[in-house]
Amino acid sequence: MKALSTAATGLEAQQANIERISNDIANVNTDGYKRSRNEFQDLMYETIKEPGGSLGAGTQSPVGIQRGLGVKVGATHKIFEQGPARMTYHPYDFMIEGTGFFPVQMLNGEIGYTRTGSFHIDAQGRIQQTNGAQLIPAITIPTNALNVTVSQGGEVKAQLPGQGEAILGQLQLIRFPNEQGLLALGDGIYKPTLASGAPQQTLPGENGMGTIQQGALEGSNVNVANSMVEMITTQRGYEMGTKVMGVVDQMLGATANIK
């Protein structure tokens, strides 16, 4: 009976769904995290009688007979909707309000892109993340700098003793034609692919790009209530799949016991 294999594909699909939900819930407090979404597709069909087939005497069948063979996960992608703001008042915490990513240079030398704006300064005064990824373009904060401020347009300023206010650098933001085509690497960093398109650099606040809010971080966009509803629905779907397999097993048993 094909129902066994068909129900098994349903169990695999629900398992993939619960794994996605568990990862989302695990990152409910991860700054800059974007929730995921699974897209399901039905598998190929077994065509027993094709629609429009001949019934004889020049008559065609208005419908046919097809049997579905189950379901599969067609795609999994991130939902890049804005997360809630969390005020930290730390001078090197930057939140992007709107579209955009921070470009950073990872430890392996590659360029990555992130929405996580939690930055710090190293011993040389360079702005970087806790994983060692350095902000691009590099901005160095002098050791004697006071009252470091970042405007909504990304301009970094500070008070230098005996020199007054000085401009230390300019933050740049990156966007992509297709954000859902980005490859997640972990640590909140994404890598462009052929599907995402080439990175496009723009100043914050220009040409539809987001702006910078200093002293705040973007929280995870995971909605716990919605995730719990999804988890319950997924659980019920998995239970129904196991019940189908149990019914098929009973039917096979009844067939085998026919005398």
C-alpha cells in the first residue's frame, strides 16, 4: 500500500517543521535573529488515467485518476521583517531601523553581512563584534575620545581633548535584491549567493536604506505565541500521520489473515 510511504513523507515534513520551530524558539532572545519559514510542495503523482483520455466512440474523459505520493520540503528561508528595539544605551550598539546590513570582515578574511549591531572596540580602538568580525569600513576610536555619537545617517563623531568635535568615520549599509537568497553562516552573519544578487552599498537613510539608532539593538523577530500555535499544529499533523500508518498496518494485517 502506497499510503505507508505517503504518510512517511508527511512525518518527515512535520519533523522538518518542528526542527525549524525549535530553532526559532531557541533564538527568541538572540539579537538580530530572523525567523525561518518552510515551504512544502506535493510530490509527483501516479497517473492511472489521464484527463481527456479516450473512452471510445470519440468520447473523452472529463477527469482522470491520479494518486499523490506525498509531500516534501521545497524551500526554507529567512523572514527579514523588523525586530523589536531593545534599548541598551551602549555607545557601540547600533540598530538598523529599516532595510540594510552591516558589512563585516570575518576572521577568515571573507566579507559577511549582519543585522546584529552589538559592537565593541579592541585594544587598537577598532570597532568589531564579539566573534572578531571587524566593521567595514574600519573605524578607529582614539583612546582619548569622549562622547562618541553616531547620527541616523551613520556619521561617527567624538570629542577630542584640545581639538573639539571630530568626525571619525562613516557607517555604510548594504542591501540585496533578494534577501531571502542569503546563506546564513551563524553568529548572525550572512553570505551573498547567486540567488541573493550582488551587494549594493548605500549611506544610511538614502535611497530607501534604513537609518542608524545608537544605543539600541534589534531583537529577534520570533513571535513566541505564533511559534507555540505552529508547534501544536505540527504535533497534531505528526500524530495524524502516525495514525494513518497504524490504520494501514491494521488493513495489511487483516488482508494477511484472510483464509
